[in-house]
Amino acid sequence: MDLEQLGLPRALAARLRGHGFATADDLCACNARELLDLPGIGPGALATIEAALEAWGRRLAVDPWAPYVCARHQRPTYDSSLTGLFLCARCQTEYGDLLGEPEFTSGETYRGFCAHCNRASTLIRLVQWYFCGNCERKVRSLGRGIAAHQHFARMWEEVVAPQLPDIELIEVDETRIRLAHEMTDNSTEDFEALVDGEVLAAFELKSGRGHMLRAGVGPLATSFQLDTTDCDGIYRIAQKYGRPTYLVNVQVVNRYSPPTVRHCGLEVVFADLWSLDDAWRDTRPRPRERKDAAYFATTMFRPLSALATHVLSDAFEQAAIRLREEGPPPLYRPAPRE
Ligand SMILES: [Zn+2]
Ligand SMILES: [Zn+2]
């Protein structure tokens, strides 16, 4: 079939002839990357060529070096690599519904802990998808985030609820797997404490490997790092409700149960808005990333066991009044720009 019969715009057909293409077969011998390498052929021209070929039931050659499609971005990225996760049957379904069929699912089942929901199961399978570097980090962090939520809710029941029986803790922002383009709204708090259905206080959770107040294990953290976008999220939550808002940090450590891992919550600490603001030390770009992080002194934290006493104190009501009258404190100062 001659190039003319494809019905390409005249200028594009002339450009292709200039590159030595005479027939549709010549085009179909090439792949998309090779066409894009030619002068004057951009993504728009490529899309036109692909559409014209498709109308005749033809397509470009498969690129043997094509990048793999990141399952979370749903587009090819050159840093995509095959990533394995040990998931329980329920999470396999949840991931599969969102990301599509996995590239591989182990025939064998294992006894251990699910990398996502952290539950013990005898039906764990190794499941693999392609993820870009960023998405692999995101996906691998979900299990730790869920463990932090589970641990906070459990510790609330154990430590806080006996002193505050009329207060109900509810999880607002559930951690789940999302596609990369699904915007997450970081001005939604992770938990709310309610009294008769009214918001009494809001809690935003963070998790890390270190502990702040010697109530955990391993090396003691020397400072607390929080992305400035997360600081802005906490500020907006406080502004939205005009109710005391707290940063909660949960130490999460790995306990291996080969071939799986269990994320275990240990130390739980909290900081109020003004302590956070007072403890700010520095803001600087995060290494190898475009994000800025704010650094705080760990002295701003108090143990979770002090929360109930704090909520029952005058300081709590005064904080609510101050928030209503003055709004939240700035929490951090931006990084200096050269
Ligand atoms: Zn699971
Ligand atoms: Zn990705």
C-alpha cells in the first residue's frame, strides 16, 4: 500500500517520503521510538501516523527496548522495574482491581503477614507488577502507614479511652492504594475525636523508624523531619475546623517472618500546633528530591499517655479559643531561595 492511500496530511506524507518511506509496509517496519528519532516527527505526528495505520488494521513494529508500563502511572517510564509484594488474598484483589492483572502471581502460598494490610494469613502469595521508582517507594510505604493507623487506634483504646469514655475516635482518611493521578488531599485529617458527633480535635499521623522519647527501641531521633506540604496540610486541617489539631508520630519497626514482614507500631507521641511552631529549627530541600522538609526539635513531643490529661485541662480549651481568635501558628518558615 502506497503512503498516499493512508490519507496522511500532505505535509506529513512529504516529510516521511523525505525520510525514505514509500509504503505503509516501510512505516510498519519501524517502531514508535525510531520514528520519534527522525527530525520533524514529534508525538503529534506519531499519533496521526498510528491512527492512519489503525484505520487500515495496521500498526507500528513493537519496540524491543520499550520501557515497561508503571502500573500506578499506567504509562511507560524508563525507571520501571518488576516489584514483588507478599499480599493476602483480599489485598491481591484490591490491588488487581486498581492496577490490572499482575505480571506474576506465585502458585505457592505462604504463611506470614500481608505487606499492605499487615494481617496474618496462610494465603499470602508473591505478586509482581511494574512500578517506577517513585511508585515503588509509595506502594512499599503503605503497609507502614496502615500499621501506624492500626497501632494508634489500638493505643487510644488502651491508654486514652479509659480516661475519656465519652470521646469517640474515628478514622477519616483510610490508607489505600491509589493510581498516581488520583490526587490525595492532604488537608484531610487521619483521625477525628468526636463528642456527640462534633469534632473535638483532629489528628494527623506520621510514622518513622526512630523514636522520640525513649519509649521505643533503637536509636533515639535527634530531630523530626516533616515535608512542608505535610506542614501545610496540618495547618489547613486546623484552619478548617478551628479545633485543636495534633501531629502524632508512631514508631514502626519491621519484624521479619520470612519471606514476609510485619510492621509493628511501638512508641506513640503527639505534639500540639504551638509546640510544633516553637520547635521549628530549619527548612531545607530534601536530598535528591524537589520537596522541602522542615526540621523540628523532638522536645515538642509528649507521650500518648499525657493526651487524656491534656484534653481535660484548661490548656486544651484555651488552645481552642486561641485558634478561633488568632488562627493556627505558621508551623515553619520557608527555605531561603538563592
Ligand atoms: Zn492484606
Ligand atoms: Zn509510577
